[in-house]
Amino acid sequence: MKKSCVYTGGGDTGKTSLIGGRRVSKSDQRLDAYGTIDELNANLGVLISLLENKEDKSLILKIQHELFTIGAYLATDFQDEDTASKAHGITEEEIRVIELAIDEIDSSLPKLNNFVIPGGITASAVAHVCRTVCRRAERQIVAIKEEFPSIDDLLTYMNRLSDYLFVLSRKINIEGGVDEQLWQNNWI
């Protein structure tokens, strides 16, 4: 059995390879985007470890797989026609699954008239961290949108995912018997 080597030395000079082989700077905006997708995925791993609900865990694991697909899509060199022809992003069905989960959770939650202050049960707080990392990834993807042939479904997916993480954070606190802390304001 061949031993796998984690390090290659290829990135020691500040460059990395896209899928397809082209070398780019590690400061390339697309690396920020798929690096943030990786960060989100790692945080979702923390969230799963804190959850008890099997359906929530199952959906988040599915989402983690889809985030790897998104990361690979963003790491694809679309200047290489052979590589580009094999690349695929997110499907409408994958978006719909998240929308259905949002609808199901949201229908069981009290109506909101104020912003929720993140916190409460640890799993809820981590869901909020995941939500904000997801929003950052979405903004980074918008910044590189022109480089990709089809990215609209991917942006829709990221937008829905952050909404899902928001309603999930609320559900976790409510099911755990923790009152939501709402931002009190008098000027908006």
C-alpha cells in the first residue's frame, strides 16, 4: 500500500494548483472563497458533534458533502476545457431540500419582530457561527462570479444555507428550553 503524503512542497512559494493543473497565487480571490467553504464545513463538523436530533445531523452531513462539491467547483480551472467539461456545481433539487427544511422548522418557530442575539445553547451559538461564515463565503463567491460559467445556483444555495442555519439555531434554543435573546431597539 502506498503511503499518502500530506505535504508536497508545491505550495511553499505561495502558489497552489487549481483542478486542471494551472498554478495560481494563494492570494487569488477564488482561494478565499473555497477556503471559507472549507472553514464552514469544519464548523459544521463541530455543530454535528453537538447535535442530538438525527434528522438535523443527517441533513448537515449531506450539506457537508455538497460543500465539498462547491469547493471543487470553485477550485476548477475553467480555462482547461477538458476539466471544465467535467465540473458541476449545485442542483436545484439540493437547493429545494434546504428550502423544505427551512419551511418545516420555520413553521414551528415563534414569529420574530427583532434581531436574535446569537448565543444560548452551545449548538445554537455554533449554528450562528456557521451562518456568519456561510454569509462571508457567499460574499466571496459574488466577488468572483464573473470567472465562472454558471454560479447562480451556487449563490442561491449559499443564501438558503445561511437561512437554514439561522432557523436551526432558533430551533435548537427553543427545543433546549432556552429563551431567545432579542435585540431591543427603538430607532429602526
